[in-house]
Amino acid sequence: MQPAIRLPAKLHRRVCLVLTEDAVLAEELLARKKLAVDVLGRLTDRALLVRPGRVEAVLEELRKMGHTPSVIGKSV
């Protein structure tokens, strides 16, 4: 039996992610300039990290693109 591999990890609270159905859709979103400026980075091929305070702008832009985003765990 091989020893377990330890990977460093950071826990972030109160972050907003955009989770897409597939990697192609994530690429499409990043290609949109108005959305790309509000994305801090790509966590996986389908998960995008949104800048703090830009959630509403991202939701608005997604709706303009014809998407219907689901918001989970939104705090007011």
C-alpha cells in the first residue's frame, strides 16, 4: 500500500462560482469580455471564480446571453 499523498488546500468562504455544464460553455463565457473582467480565475474546466462584489453583474450578463442561472445559497 502506497502512503497517502498530501496536497495543500485553501478554504475560502463566501465566494461565488459559476459552474457550467461543460468546458466548452465555460470557454464561451470567458470569451465574453463583459464576463471575463469579472472572473478571477478558472478552478476547473467547468468552474469559474467570480470577483467579490460582482455577482449581480455576472448574473445580469448571463441573462443577457440567454442563460438562466440558478443561484444557490445566496446571502443578502
